[in-house]
Amino acid sequence: MQVSEDEITFLTGGDDPYDDNVVMKKLFHPNLKLLVVTEGSEGCRYYTKAFKGRVPGIKDKPVDTTGAGDAFVSGLLNSLASDSKLFQHGVTRSN
């Protein structure tokens, strides 16, 4: 599941959308393997049942950000689909 920074603010119902415990309590459920919260140029946060983390964004001078989120999600899905080791125990961390 992927949600944006704006969407997470709405979905947490007024609670702190940057508090990992709030995000897990409000959004994570037993059938969910991976929750990714995209934060635009700041990167993203990720959550699984076993661990959580953050990947910082890469600073650049964008010409046009149209489709940037879609491109991010497609790259993420391609990486997950291309590496079966990521699914040995659900999604596993690389760091």
C-alpha cells in the first residue's frame, strides 16, 4: 500500500501523521505486507509488521514533477517483483 504525505494526514484522523506508532495503529493490518508513505522530495517512510525505516530523497533541480510519484511506485514495484529474496519473510530490509 502506498499513500502520500497528504493522504496520511487525512487517514490518521488528526493524530500526528509523523508518529510511527500512530501510522502503524491507524493503517497497518494483518493482511498488509508493506506500507509506503511518500514524502515528495524528502523521500519516503516504509513499514512492515517486523520493522520500519526511512529513505531520504535525492536533491535535484526538477524540471517537471508530473508523474514523479507514479514513477517512484513503478520503480519500487519493479524492484520488489525482480528480487524474490525480498519476499522470503514478507518484505525484508536491506539495511
